Amino acid sequence: MKKRSNLKIMLKLSGLVRPLAGWMACAVLMGVTGFLCSIMIPVLGGYGILDAVNAGSPFTVKTVCIIVGTLALLRGILRYGEQACNHYIAFRLLALIRHKVFAALRKLCPAKLEGKDRGNLISVITSDIELLEVFYAHTISPVVIAAVMSLAMTFLIGRYHWLAGLIALCGYVTVGAAVPLMISRRSGSVGMEFRKGSGELSSFVLDSLRGLKESQQYGTGEKRLSELENKTDRLSEKQERMSSMTGRNMALTNTLILIVDFLQLGVCTWLYLDGQMGFDGLLISVIATMSSFGPVIALANLGSTLQNTFAAGNRVLDILEETPQVAGTAGKEKTVFSGAGLEKVTFGYGDELVLQDLSLQVKPGKITGIVGRSGSGKSTMLKLLMRFWDAQEGRVEISGKDIRQVNASDLREMEGYMTQETHLFHDSIAANLRIAKLSASREELEEACRKASIHDFIMTLPNGYDTEVGELGETLSGGERQRLGLARAFLHDAPLLLLDEPTSNLDSLNEAVILKSLRDQQEERSVVLVSHRASTMNIADQVYQAEELSGKRSC
């Protein structure tokens, strides 16, 4: 995780406001005007007192009553308008950030997300992004409003005497800037620790839910529950520390405001007695000072609250600024499939070398089989052809071109890929199939499912193709999920089909139907088939041993 200063996080998050700058300006304008209305109500009351004691007020008591009533009404309207603008900005930006995060995850997948903590990612996408609402709705415009109001009130109070204006300015700076910065520094990394702990708790809960059957089978439920309680307790301790900091912050802020108010009263009284300030200056300066801390109090309260928000923003920026391991290619000329291959390719995951000096050719209209022991790199070859990773040495080719020069959209159109584990979304069978082709008709779905030997089973279900498969396809067996994955590959109808153990969970009858489908379509597409089954390899035109391909000889 990259460590950024709070200022850097603020600047980067503020940069996202640019598309909504007009709304932000509107929120600031209404906020400043609204606070002026709020502050002027007691100040006008002071002018009313001056009029009542014949001390030279520019307003009569009657005029003051009319203006105060008008300002009170305007204050309510402007406050509502400011909050409406801020929340509109916040929720629009949260939607924009979610879109950016999902786009970033698509670019990072799968190379940078392989083995990542899914629960932590879910925590970033949901709760961390949601926390940014505090920053966009209650931070940016309040900071600007507080700065403008502090300068305006300093000028207004300073008109009566420069020393009174200086005291007010020092009070605003102390409460609105010094206190939040001090609290922020004292908070240290507790906000980041809380967000990290929250992500770990989400991961643990998700992991526990997925493993409920295993926990019941082996009697480990009490142990998991105990671990969950321990993680929750540790998170609660961090939350308590943050709440305690917030309480101390508020107490310190209110104490400082009282000190400034009494200091202003004492100094203005001395100036009045010394003849340097009139009674109107004494009264209005003190009232204006006491009633003008609203904007800076909002900033003071953010000192501890924003620690959690900044931690969330830091985690979101980690994703947005992460560099993809495989850079996408766009804008190149369209490529038509005419074969594929790997030439003297070397590749490894970190320090673990998987493929070395490997060469392999996939010919058009041929079924190429690859067999070998687990961990020999069979699946890795398919991932390199999909360009999920880039080879560290050598060259991966599609249609005679280096795969890094092939348009990313063309590559996805040319290749269909079925993994060992088929992921099904919590949706209908039809919706899960249409991932491969969004515009597919019901007839196309049925044809693909017949090729995958799953159509007859689907028709026995209560709602046929509209049947919900449950989360992760839990209502289906492993073989049924596998055949739906194969149906997706058939529906995609790509000229290069990459199949990783497509029949591992199937009986011999269903395997035979699927292999016949592959053989019947052999002239239409090339197939790379990875399997341990000898019966599956019977349809291959050429079969290669993974261990012999890598580091020993080329084919």
C-alpha cells in the first residue's frame, strides 16, 4: 500500500471535482451567503440594542425585526440549497469513482489481482468509496466557506479596531486550521489501521460464509466464531480510539472558542474605556466574534473524522493509480485470425519459473492437445495466448503478429477461453450464457447448449433458461457448471478456442457429445485442448507433452 500525505490525498480527490466545478461554486456561494445571514442576525440584534439606548444605530428596532425575519428565512433556504448541491456533487462523484475503480480493476485483472484478498477489494468498492461522501459533501465547500467567512468577519470586526480584528483572525486560524492539523497528527495511522482491519474482517466473513459446509462437517464453527469475535473486538478498539479523539477534539475546540470570546470581550472593553473604541464597536465586535465561529467549527470537527476518510481515499487511490502489468493495445489495424503460437517463451510467477524457452504452433482448423503433470505450465500457456500476462522472454503470436501489437478488442473476439472453474453470476442461466454474446437469441443459446450437452438438462428445470443459478452457481453440480462454461465458449464463436480441462467433471456420455461437437466444428476454428484424460486427447490432431515443450525441445 502506497503511503500518501493527507494533503496529497485531498488534492488528488479534489481533482475529481472538476466536472462538477459549477455545482461546487454554487454550493460555496450559498454557504457563504447563508452564514452571513446567520451571523448578521445577532449582529443586527446588537444594532437594535444601540437604537434602544440611543447609541447611534444605523437601524431602528422595527427595521431590525423585519431584516432579522427575512435573514432567518433566507438562512434556511440557503442552507438547504448548499447541502443539496454538496450531496448532489458527492453522490455523482461516488458513482464516477466506482466507475473508475471498476475500470481500473478490469485493466489490472487478472495479473495484478491474482491471489488478492477479495474481501478487502469488496471493502474498498463499497464502504471505502462510501466514506468519501464525507469529503465531497462536508469538506471541500466548508473549507472554502470557512476561509471566505474568516476574511470577511476579520474585515468587519477590524473596522472598529485593528486589534479586535486580529484577535478574531487568530481565533479563526487556531480553531479552523491549527486544531484540525494537531488532531490529525495525533491520530497517526489509526484511520488506516481501522480501514485495513475492516477490510480484513470483510474477507474473513466472506471466507467463512463460503466455507460453512466445511465448518459444519469438521466441527470448526466455534473456532471460526471465536476468531470473528477477536477480529471484531480489535476493530472496536480502534473505533473507540477514534471516537475518543473526536470527543477530545470537540472539547478542545469549544474551550478555545470560549477563550477567544472572553479575550475579545476583555480587549474591546479596555479599548472602550481607553477611548480607542466607541460603545457600538465594543458591542458589535463582541457579538460578531461570538456568532462567527460556525464555519470554522465545521473544519475543527473534521480533524479526527477525516482520518478514516483519508485512509479510505488512500486505499481507493491505490487501485486507481496501480499500473497494469499488461498494458492494453488500442487503435491498431484490425487483425483476422490465421494461427497462433509461442516462440522461445520464458515465463514465471515472481521467482518461480514455469516455462522456459518454449515454442508451440497452433494451426488453423486443427485441434492441438497439451498434456502434462500439474504445475507444468499447461494453463499458463493458455493465459499467455489470452494475454493475461506478457512473456518475460520470447514472443507470443496471433496471425503472425506479436500479441502485444494486436488490438485488445480484436484479441477478445478471436479467442474463446474456458477455465477449469466456471464462474456463474447470481442470475438466470440465459443471462449467464449471454455474457459471451449479449445479443444472442434464444435459438443461439439453445444451439450452444446442445453442443455442450446441457440443453436437455436445462429444459427439465422449472423455468428453463430463466432459472436462477444461485450465488456462484451453487444450485448446480460441478459438471453442470462446467457444461454451461463450455456453452459460453461455443456461443462466443471465436476462431481460436482455448479449453482448460473441459471434461474433467463429466461422465463418458456427456464427454462424447462434447468431443463430437468439437470435431464437427474443427474446420471452423482452431482448438487448444488441455486435459489429463486420454479419451479427450483422442480427438486431437497433435498432442504435446508440456514438460517436453518447455526447456527441452521445441515443436
